[in-house]
Amino acid sequence: MGTLGDGFAAIGEKIQAHPVLALLFAVILLFAAFNGAAQITSVTGNEAFTTEDPTLNAFDDAFDRGAIVVLMRGEATDPAAIRATARFDSRMSAVDDVAYVSSPADRIRSEYGYIPDSQEKIERVLGQQDRLLIQVIFEPGLSQAEEAPIYDESLAAEEWARFPAGVDVIVTGSAAFSVQLSALIQQSTNQLLGLAVGLMIVALFFLFRGVRLRLLPIVAVFVGVLYTFGAIGYAGVPNSTLTSATFPILIGLGIDYSVQFHERYEEELEAHPPREALPQALAGIGPPVFIAMLAAALGFGATWISSLNSPAFVWFAQTSIFGVLLTFLTGLIILLPILTLYARFRRRGLGQLGSREVTDEGREPVSEESDSDNSEGSDTAEAPTDPTDSERVGTFGRLLGRTSRTLAANPGIVLLTALLLMGAGFQAGQSLDTMADTEEFFPQDLPAYVDLQQFRSATGGGTAVQYDVLVQGSDLRHPDVLRWMQRFERVAVDAPLIQGVDSPATLVATHNGGEIPETRGGVERVLADVPDRERAQYYNDGYAHITVIAAEDMTTGQTLSFISNVRETIEFSNPPPSVDARLTGTAAITPPLIVGQIESRNVTTGLGVLFVFSLLLAYYRNLVKAIAPLIPMLFVIGWQNLYMAGLNIAVSPLGASLGAMSVGIGAEYTIIVMERYYEEKARPGASKLDAVETAATRVGKAISVSGMTTVFGFSALTLSPFPILGDFGYLTVGVIFLTLVAALATLPPTLILLDTAAERLPSLRRRSRDDDASAG
């Protein structure tokens, strides 16, 4: 512990000696960050929640053809509308990566060889319809970035085709949805950043009073966020729906680190000249904030490890880890150098320095203006005998100190109450609702989603109720394989939630009078007569494709049952030994992963507790000091369920990670209080209750300010247009507040009980004495 403090003291000496050099280093990193940020890509929709899978990759490359669908409503069979359709078809057919365009104009030209001027002739082919579809089918295996230009071109082609006024045209489909969602994610990220910064400015202005440059932490943290953008760009971490939630969190946590540095520097300036104050401040506050930062990183690391099958959550955790590391760094290389320069070059120093001026040699000259304060700031001045007497502590700080002393004097009542509330919370957590449908994650009024719903309504569900089975084997056109597919269809349609099956056997039988040929040659002859475009939907690159039709509007539970039914049906239908058939596609893979993420939240929380406990034990080498900061966090894990039940907040996969995150984030407050407790306890003549009161008085106000500024930063998430992020915002705001309460209300009695127990147990008593001696 002493070594780490010495290391931070050395950092403080370097910054104090070379503040301009530190700032120059920060500027160089900033330019590098801009280059990295330019490399960030976006991933949206189910792809963000689907892990790498060989079967899925094979299916994507062979059959997963993205599409743009143009829905025409109104006077759709008007000759002018059909001619506009033909123009759209012609232009989009020439676009790169478009496999083909299927439109009503094709059927009309196939019948007449041209587009007639008679609506009656058109309706002889199409029927009397007020809704028609144009489908732009992509080449298989395109990424979202490759699909986006096709969507942009389709919008231009729709305008160029000049559809008549009597026809309402909607351009929708997977590419349209991805492009609009990516734009909304970027817009949301910028808005959340702006809101978080604005809320932080308000919080610091009103809460962080009594110090100069009180808005400076915003500058340091904002640069840390820019560093984070650069880091994820270099690391190849894409931007997704969940990643945008990271930045308000980072602003909240980063402000916390900077406020702690700033506040402790102010405190040390009460008794030391600026040249000595910075090393003293970093020696005292650097280790606990550093350990707290690592604890937060480990909390996000627990989310990473427990979410390996869900890329979006891995990206969220990775971005968060980069962020806490880099916002901590900017507190050192931006905030502290600026404070140093401010104290050095202004005649009046910071905070309680009053009118002190510091020379280049670090000595404070005497002047008429500073005679009255010089004794306080001189090298020989003594610190105040009672740390609670400082004007900087204020009424609020003294109130926190007295309250903590009262609570610590009655540990049984306080901890029993906290324990009962925790138990009630764990009980309430079993009945919380869940948010597992990915379509619930984004705004329901997103134009692309509204258009998609209209398309589904017009087509009876569309692709939303279609699931895919990829079939691999040595001879997928053999009659025995086709007869197995027919057997699979017969078994499947009798299973719950399965409405139908479309397979290569369906294709062959349809083109062969309803029968499967007896020989492979017969199958080949039938398939040779099938148009290439149609055949490619069933056979491609040595694979076969079966489509399973599901019931419409299934709930998450029904979707999981459907997936299970299809897999059981494949097994029950007894495919030939040479055939491997697997249900795949993002629609089939994503729901179990999302539900698994929610159901594993206790495991994620347990990992977070284990990681943070291991860190504290390795750092302190003392069981009491490793356990004490975690006990209030365990209370909060239970309490947060009561908060969620009270506000009717559903458990989302992102919220499922909050237990581990809250342990890592909240450990900062408890560590800082505990560190100050042992520091004060080591003073001659100080009792445990005296140490509790002084610790709460001195650091209680600081962590209250930093905690409330963190709450302000997190609260920006509540205004996110994404429901999953809005709920997460309300949840994090409540949890951080509960964490602050737990640190100030339950940690003091916990310290009294554990410290007393340590003194009574010989092995723990010896170690406790050694630690107290080293702290002294």
C-alpha cells in the first residue's frame, strides 16, 4: 500500500515539475484519438447480438440475401404506377451487389411484352389490387456497410421513377432499417454526450462549491471520452445500440475521479504550499481512486466474460473498460497540470490558499496582502488540530460526520435493517418483468420500424415469421434426402407454433406434378427446368435451405418454444446419416442468447463480486479490508430489486449486468471512506468512533458531491430514445444513489464490527496492527 502511495507521490512530483509537458502529451494523444475515432463502424439489429457461428456464416454466405422492399399502396394498378415501377426496376437492376429485382412490371411485360395503357389489361394479370410489392434482392453475404449504399440508391431511384400522386410509396426492408437505426444510434450518442456534459456542468456549478476552476473536471473527462472514441476505433470495437450508453456512464465515473483529485488537492493546499500539496494529495487519494477505477473495470470485465456469446454486450464492456482507464488518465495529465499552473501563476492560489503566491522555487513570498494568511501556508505551519473544524468541510460535512458516528454506534440496528431490506429485494427480484425481445430495444416510432410493420401487415407477417434451416451433406439432391425433407415437413406442421415448411422437396414436387423423382437424374432434370433465381433460394454453394414458417406475433417465450420444437422435429424426422440440418439465422440464434444473458445475471454479479474481492485482497493483503467495502455493495444488489419493482423497470440484458457494474463502481465510495477511516484511526488518541466521524466529515462531502455528479451524468440515459437505454438510465441513477447511501450509512457500522472482531482474533489483530502502523 505504501509503495503505491509513493508511486503516486512521484507522479505528483513529476506533474508539479513539468505541467506543460504533461499537457503537451495529452494534446498528442488527442490527435491520435481523432484518427482512431474515424475508424469506428456501426452494427445494428440482431447482428449486434449474434455471436460468430460457422453454421450462421455459411448460411449468410449462401442464402441470407438482404432486401429492400417497396410497398405501393393506393392506385397501384394504374398504368402510370406500373411504368414508374418499370423505371425503378431498370435502375435498381444495374446497381452493384443487387442480384435481381422482382416487380409487378415483370409479370406485365412477360404477358404483353410491354406496359399497356389500359388498367383493365394490367388487372387481368395482377388482379384488382391496391397494394403491390417491389423486391430488390441483394447478393448473399453482404455486410450492413455494403447494404447501406443500395438503400441510398433506392431512395434516389424512387424519386427518379416519378410514381403518380395516387400511389403511396414506402421503401422498407432490412437495409432501410439498419441505415435508419445506425443514424439514430449516432444521433443518440451525440445527444447523450451533450446532455451528460450539460447536466455535469449544472451539477458541478451547484454542488462542487468552494473551489476555483470547479468546471475543470468537465474538460478533463470530455477529453477522456474523446480518447475512448479513439481507443475503440483502433481496437475495432463497433458502435451499437448499447455502446451509446457507455459515454454518459464514463462522464459520470470520470467526473468522479477528477472531483476526488481536485477535492483532495484543495484539502492539501490548506496545510502545504502548492509544490508539496500535489504529491501529498496524490499519495493520499491516488491509491484508493486507482483501486476503485480497477474495481470498476473489473465489474465491466465480469459483464464481458459472462456475455461472450452476445457481441453487443462485449462491445459495451470493452468500451467501458477503455473509458474508465482513459478518464482516470485524463484526471492525471489534464486536470492536475492545469491546477498546478493555476496555483503557480496566479497571485491568489486555489481554495483556502487565499492570497498566497508561489515562486518558481516553490517558496511563498511575504507581502502585505498575504501576511495574515502566510502562517497557514508556510512550510512550518501546522495542520488544523481538528480536521472537522475546517471551513471547507461546511455544515453538510459536519452533519455527515455526526450521522455516521451515530450509525456506527448502533451497528446491530443499522445492519439488521439493511439485511432485511436486502432479503426483501432478492425476493422481489424473482417476480420482475423482463425485456428480451430485441424489437423492444429501439424506438417504436422509428420511421423504418413503422414502415416495416406496415409491410408485415400487408404481407401477413413477412420475414418476421420465417426461420431458416441450413442443410449440409454430400448429395443433397438425392431422392432419399428430398423424401426426408417431406417427412420433416409432415412432422413439423403437427408441432405447436409451426405453420408450414418450404424446402427443396417442395420445389421439386411442385415442378414435377407433386411427386419426387425416383432417381437422382430425374431430380436433376426437374431442377434444370427451374429458373436460376428461384433455384438459388433452395440450393447454393453445396448447401440446401429449408424455410420454417412460424406463428405470427409470438412472445419471447413462444419463440423459445418454437426454436426448441424445430430442433426436436429435425431430430425426430431422422435425417439420413450423410445429412446435417441445423436451425440457424439471427432470428433463431438471438432470442436464446438474450434470455440467457438475463437469466445469468446472478452469475455476472457473482463474478463482479469475486473479481473486486480478489483485487482488494491482493492490494490490502487483509481480509477485513477486502471484505468491508463489499458488504454495502451486497446490500445495494438486493435493494436495487426493490427500486426496480417500485418503478416497474423490467430486467433487460443490459440491466442484468448492473449488479457487477454497481459492485465495481460503488467500491470507490466505500474504499475512500475506509481508507480515510484507517488513516484517522492511526492518529494518536483517536477512537474508532472518532475515526468514523472524521472520515465521514472529510470525505463524506467529497463522495457525496462526486456521487451526485455521477448521478447527473447517468441521468442523461433516461432521455435516450432507446427504451432499453432509458430504463437502464433510471436503474443506474437509482443504484448509484443507493450505493452512496450504503457507503455513508452501512460502511461505518460495518467497519466498527469488523475492526473490533479483527482486534479480538489474534491472527487478524497482528495484521491489523501492522497495517495501522504502516498507515501511520
